Amino acid sequence: MKSLLVVVLLCSLSPARASDSILPCLPKDLSQETLVSGEEFKSASGEKQKGVTVGEALRLLEARCQESKLVDKAGREIYFFHLIGCWGNPPVDYEERLALQAQEVQRLKKQYTVLEIPCAQRDPRLIQ
């Protein structure tokens, strides 16, 4: 009984990740630790979450693998969109590029559940 309690406690302390059954459907350029934009994710208390990982987002969406594609609990396909905008010195047309990106994201959201992958995966203020 004591060992069962230890196992339960250890399992409850492990980080929130999606099920391993979705891994074959996860794009090869992403891992469960990749950060996603936290704007569309809220904690149980209703607060917006920051620093949400792909694994956490997929768990919150109740994602599953269906016909080699990731889908959310409603059966809507999940699309990973890599955001642009991490320029040290932005190009001349950066505003146009960002506007086109925003339009593309809105277009995709009509058909997919879109998870936005920010270009900066770390705090840019930290020395690497």
C-alpha cells in the first residue's frame, strides 16, 4: 500500500505532457517541450497561461492521433504555425510580413485548431 502511494505521488509530480500515443503524429520539427503561444490557453482558475509547451497544449486540447493527424477533442485537425518576427535588424518590409502572417493565421483558424509556435523559444534577454 505504501509503495502504491509513492507511485501515485510521483506520477502527480511529473510534468503535464500529452500522451505518448500522439507522438507519431507530432511534426518531426517539434517536441513536447517546444513552447507555444499561451494566448488561447487558460488554467483551471481561468487565468491565461504563459510558457505553455506543445505537450501541455495538446493535453488541454485532449488531442489524439486520427489517421496520422493530430486532432482535438472535437475532431478538428491541429495545425502548428511557426511565427516570424525574431529579427535582430528587421527587414524593410517587416510590417507587411507581420500583417500577412496575421491574415494567414486567421484564415487557418477557420479550418484548423491552430497552435502558434513563437520564433523565440527562449528569453532573448538571457545570454546564451
